[in-house]
Amino acid sequence: MKRSAAPISDVIKNVFAQLESEANSSKEEMDSCWRELVGEKGFRHSRPASLKKKILSVRVDSSGWMHELTMQKRQLLKGLKRRFGKDRISELHFKIGELDG
């Protein structure tokens, strides 16, 4: 049985849909891990924002919370590395800004 070739537009749509799905599940997994590490109160004031070149950027809603999380940075990084592996996350970077979600 011979299969006909799918239009390239359908192939591209499927690839982007799959990438988006993987990104969303990865974001949910990262948020879940972060919530476990910082607790509910910490999660209300901070969220993982992006992961680029093994650096996890975390958005924090105030300088007070930035200071608090900076003091816990070593412990937080250890928990993230344990969950996601040293090859995925090697550093944490906190920045003040509006939280998503």
C-alpha cells in the first residue's frame, strides 16, 4: 500500500504543535518542581520564566523575595539539578518583574 505525501503545510503545523505541546508540559513540570522547592508562599511571589543555555531565569515580584530566594539559591539549584539533571540546569538567575499565571 502506497501512502501519499502530506502537504508541507500540514507537516509544519504538526511539528509546531508537537513542539508547543512539549514546551507546555516542560513548563508545567518546571512550575511543579519550583512550587515544591519554594512552597506555596514562595510560588505566589516567583515563577520560572525561561531556560536558556542551562540558566533558569526566575521572575520575582519584589526585591524582598529576590533577596530571600538568593539566600536559598544553592539549595534551590541542588533540588532543580536533582530533578532535571546537571546537564539541563547549571545556574539560577533572579529578576524582578511581573509574574505569568
